Amino acid sequence: MTFLGIWVRGLAMGAADAVPGVSGGTVAFLTGIYDRWLRVLTAVRPSLWQVFRAEGFRGLWRALDGEFVLPLLLGIGMSLLTLASLIKGWLDTVPERVWGFFFGLVIAMGVQLVLQIRNRVSSRDWGFFALGVLLALWIGLQSPQSASPDLWVWPFAGAMALSAMLLPGISGSFLLLLTGLYPALIAAVSGLDLPILSLFMLGGAVGILSMAHLLNWLLAHYEGPVLCLLTGVVFGALVRVWPWQGAAVDGSLVLLWPQGAEVLWPVALLLVGCVGSWWALTWSAKQHVEQS
């Protein structure tokens, strides 16, 4: 896999994680880098100190698969700094069109997931698919809260948000939105509040590494149920990217039905997202097979 190919996947992961309801974990899974990403994260352990003492930075580079991690993190970071801000601006001005595009994108991702796992799971594992759908629906229909957190909250917020990056269908930004921490984090980023950002990233590092070890163990022992559960979560997450949304008095999500000409652009972009995502994921899977 080339530097450019990994970097593009990182761009897609970063853009997905910036949008509530879309997950970078799904992008990683469908583009063939999920297992490799997990291996890198689970390689971060105390024994790396011995590797560094014995072999220096070259040893760390090999142990942490630097040729993969560097372009991936560059892509994620660049996406969060550029594409993410554009997406947020579009959500303020043309939300139905943006959600329409992502709705189509998530549908294509979900169908691709089903096609990928169907020969790896047993018929009884599909009960976990239904559980995943229900879990995502329950989370997606919760009412966002408002919060002004103390400093001690931020490490836990970081652990929650970054660990969600590994879970297909669950967006860390959406979990922050539900808990009322999303606006405060955006304010901290725009104001370069270093204490808050440092605590958030510290907790995030612990969270994503812990989640990687847990997922690695679960996939090794219960691959079928875990894959079905995560795939169900992707389909359940569609409720968060339905193009026509409203809010109840308590702030909870209300799904609306389009009327008149307002349906044209969202549906057109839904088809663009679906077809484009299907083509990109199919091409990526083909490249992954040829290079493995």
C-alpha cells in the first residue's frame, strides 16, 4: 500500500469522524486498513521502551509500522483541520444536502460491510446485528445536553471520543454532542485552550489504546458476534444522518418527511454519495487484495 493510498484513507477517516453519525472506524474497516491500524495501536505497550533502548528510533519505527502510521495520521490531521471545517460550514447553510450525501455514503458502507462479513459469521450471529441496530437507534435518538465541564472531565471526554474512532458506526463527535461537551471542545480548539486540549488528548490516548486492546481480544475470541454487532450499529446510525431533521421541545431528534422541491438536491446527493462510496470502497478492496 502506497504512501498516497494510506494518506487518502486518513483523509477519509478524519472527515468521517468530524461529522456526528459517521465513523472513521467504518472507513478504516472497509478500506482494508482496520486490522493494520489495530495492530499498531496494540503494539503501544511498556515493552516499547526496551525496543527503544536496544534499537533506538529505527526500532520504534519498525515496531509501530511507521510507514503506515505517518501518512495515516497526516491524512487524519489534515482532514480535521480543513475538510472538517468546510463540512461544519455546509451543515449550517445547506444541512439537508450534506446529510443526504452522508446518508447515501453510510448506506453504501453498510451494504459493503454485510458483503464482507457474510462468509465470516454464522446464522446465529445475526442476532447481534439486530442488537447493534437497536443500540445505535437508542443512542442516536437521545437528546443533546448542555454542559460547562470542569477540567477533570476532559480526560474522560477524550477517552470517550477517541475510543469511538475505532468503532464502525459510532462517531466520537456525536457522543460529545450528546453529553454537551462538543461546543465547549470547539471553543477550546478555536481559543487554543492548552490545559483543556492537553487533558483531552491525554485521555484520548489512553482511551483509544485501551479500546484497541479490547477490540483485538474480542475479535480474536468472538469475531462473528462482534462483526455483526458493529455492522448493525452502522445501519442504526442512519437515523443521525437522515437529511430532514427537526428537534422536539426537549432537544431530541425528530425525523421529518420532505415536501416539494426540497427533496431534489438531498436525493441527488444521496445517490452521488452512495455510488461514489461504493466505487471507492470497491476499488480500495481490490487494491488491498492485489497488494496482500
